[in-house]
Amino acid sequence: MELEDRYEFLETIGSGSFATVYRARDLELGREVAIKQVHEQYLNDPESLERYWQEAQLLASLQHPNIVTIYD
């Protein structure tokens, strides 16, 4: 499933050298989400992707009202 099939992209929240973050609506669950999409040039860089997954795992382990929740 492509991201565009599940999410309606509403606006760009921010963009950096590694990824762009979008505000979107999850069409299946009806909630607003943030989507962090890695820039294409990093998709084949194992070291960059490993750092990305480490960050995701760390954030997924934290629970606080001021920290975003990771779903996928």
C-alpha cells in the first residue's frame, strides 16, 4: 500500500537534510498524524537507515504527553 492510499497529506511541517515531516490524515482511522518521510537519496544508505530506526525505537519506548507516539 502506498502512503497516498492511506493518508491525505495536508501540509509540510518541516524539512531537513535527512527527511521531511508532513501533517496528514489517516483515512482508515480518521485521525491526524505526522509522517516523517526519509529523502530518497538515503533509502539505500544502511548507516543512515540504521540511525533512523534507532531513533524510532527510542521514541517508541517513551511515553509522555509532550512526546509524539509512534504507530508505524
